[in-house]
Amino acid sequence: MKKTPLTLNGAEKMKEELRRLKAEDRPKVVNAIAEAREHGDLKENAEYHAAREQQSFIEGRIRELEATLSNAEIIDVTALPQTGKVVFGTTVVLEATEDGREVTYKIVGDDEADIKQNMISVSSPIARALIGKEEGDIVTVQAPGGETEYEILEVRYVN
């Protein structure tokens, strides 16, 4: 089975979420279910149904995190040779050649991607266009909104 790349930071965040779900959230919801059962008729007990739904969500998320972590290849970008090449885990500063606006993206695994945090999936069109390129290169990105050209200003190897 093919390993899924995951940054060191992403793996640590997932491990912390998993710890919290198992040590804090799961016991709370088990207590909430037990408490709701004491209130009698379960058919019309909203607290019971809400707690069971929450339990289902928590158990599903625990399984999802465990599966992701067990199939992950954790990559510490700071341990990689700093060649100036864009690789998985690097942070890339780009300048749009059209209007000069600068954007910074960190290339992460699919499970870590969060555009609000400027963390883009390694399988996204922009990351695929950047991988293997170097500082100073001009890249053309085929995006849903059309083609955009960027110059790679800087490649950082930071966690």
C-alpha cells in the first residue's frame, strides 16, 4: 500500500487531536450518554440522541486519524538537503508576474491542506506545477480560473 506523505507538524497535530479525542472527548460523551439514560425514556430523550451522535462522530474521527497516521510517511523538511528546490513540505514564496502580488504556500499532504492557512495539497495544480522547480524559476499554473504565471522568489525548508 502506498504511504501518504505528511509533514512533521501535520503528524504532531493529528497525534494531539487523537490524544484529546481518546483521553478527554470520548470519556465525556460516555458520561453524557450514561447521564441521559438515567432520565428514562430514550425515544424522546434529545440529550441521549445528541450524545450518541457526538459519540459516533468522535469514534469515526478516531478511526480516520488512526488510519491516516498508520499509513503516513512523515517527512521532516528540515532534515532534507536544502537545495533550493521545491519539494514536499517546503514553504514557497511566489510573485505573480502579471500584477506583482506575493503569495506564500506550504506544500503539505492532502489531509493537512487548508487554504485559509496557505497550506496547499501536494496534489493541487499549483503544487504539482511547483514541485522540482527552483528559486528564480517561472512557473505556469493551470488553475480553474485560467493560467497564472509565478516567479519562485524563495524556497524555505522550515517546519
